[in-house]
Amino acid sequence: MHSRGSGLAWREQDSTPFWAPRPSRLQRPVISIGNIALGGRGKTPLVALVARILMAHGERPAILSRGYRRRRPEEGVVVVSDGIAILADVDGSGDEPLMLAECLPGAPVLVSDIRTTAGALAERVFGATVHVLDDGFQHRALARDVDVVVVAPEDLAGRRLPFGRLREVPRALSRADAVIVDASSDDPRPLEVPRSADARLFRMRRVIGSPDVVGGASVILNRSLPVVAVAGIARPERFRVALEADGWRVGQVMTFRDHHRFTTADCASMVRAARDIGAQAIFTTAKDAVRLRPLGPLPVPLAVIPLDVVVEPPDGFRTWLLDRVRGARESSA
């Protein structure tokens, strides 16, 4: 088993300096979900999947996030959700934490640059029994009990920033307890993934859910009629591919940068595009919807398409995850 909580030794694979402080530790187990590359690895839907597995087995997980690119950063902890109600807007929380809060009723979601403080609050005030650390692989200030890392095949031959898209070199995967390979490319070839002897290897595939029309309008959607696809996410072309693979007729695609702050002019362009091609609706992702909603309603139906993931084998991943949480509790008792 690789060592945890040291922070006193130089590790060439991830360039952790010897003067790095010892990580803080929370009372409840911490599961980190992260990656070694810039966005587009399915990390956030994996956070949602892990939280659902935990809740289905009687846990009360708290989601701890830094609220990347939130428009109105605040000192301290922002409670996006207490597990019952949404308590923050997209400007104060960031798009991904708000999306997680909306799709995970029952799970508190907290945003802070100091996630140890957020976790302590979640334990004391909201009764969290376990924490899910969103984008935590490089966040060394908080000790974790389980490190899950998502990689795409191209990451294994990639280059570090600023010459490539990698935050860390592939050797850093040897710190992970589980490596989940994004199998959306349908490439059956086995991968040589750097990992420790006891680390588990899983595969992940992406799935899309049924459209949910914003505002609850009674709109009957037909796969034979065109739609406009709007995506402001990492690797937005995947949204079009997923829609077409699910049988939808994508008449036009409008892409924006990840975390793009939509404007009224953007909305006007979407509506014009929909009317120009006679689109029955504008389709967008759940992450984009939380940034579009404050500008609505639109005069054209807006439908949200959930982007989810499945980790295979499902039973094996669930059993492994629950066993690791149980083991973390026993070791700290």
C-alpha cells in the first residue's frame, strides 16, 4: 500500500516538495475524485455516481468543491445545498457545485478554497458520514482515504503543461487507489496504466439521459425533428456525438468555452439558430443549464440532457468503494 499523509519526501513523479506541510485530516472518510489532465474526463458525473452509491447504502455524503471559476468568490464556506434546499446561486457556487446540488438531493454540497474547513462544517452541522472531494487529486492540504483518478487513453502519452494538457505526468497514477479509464473511444486494446500493485483498474463509459424541458412545459419531443445543441463544456463536440448516437437529429451545434458565462446576446443567437432551421427545441447540458437559467425563459423550448457515467463492472466498483470506506473507518477506530 502506498503511504499516506507524509508530505515530507520528494516524489519525482508529481513534484511534491519536501517542505509540503502535513495534510489535515477530517473525522470522516474522504474519497477524492480527480484526474491528471485538464477538463473533459467525466470527473463531475463520477462524483455524482459515487455519491449516489454511498446514499443508496445509508451514507450521508458531503460534496466538497473549490467552486472553480465562480463569479462571486466569498471567504469561508459557501453552503450550496444543505441536503434539503439549494441555498446559493451559480455566481456564488460555480456551475458544477450547483449542478451537483440539484441532481443529488440529500447530499450537502459545500464550496471553499479551504476544503478542510468545509468538511469540518459538513460533519458538525449537516451530519456528513463521508466526504467526496471533487477534483481532489492535486489538493494535498486535505488527507484522503481513497484516491480515485479518471484518465483518458491519450493522457498516458501526453505532456505536462504548458506544452500539453497534463497537470501531472502519468507516473503520478501510482498514488491512486483506483484508476478509471474513460472507455468512450470504444478502443478495446488494453492500456499500460502506471499504478501501484494493489490499485484497482476500472473502465467508464458515458451515457445520456432523457431530455427534461425547463419550466415543465408540456412539449413532446420527436427524434425525427431537428434540435440545436448548445454546449459550453470541456470537449463540447462530445455532446453532439452523444445526441446523434442516441438518435437525435442535431441541426446545428453552438459551442462555447468551458464555464462560459452566457449573455443575453448568446441567448438571442440560440433562438435565431433554432428558428432558422425550424428546431423543435434547444438541447443543452445540465452544467450549461445552471448558467443559462438566470437569463430565461427563452421563447424556444430549452431541454436539459443529463450526462452520466457508468463504471464497469458496476458491482465490482460498488463493492470495492464500500469496502474501502469501511476499511477507512476501521483503521481510524
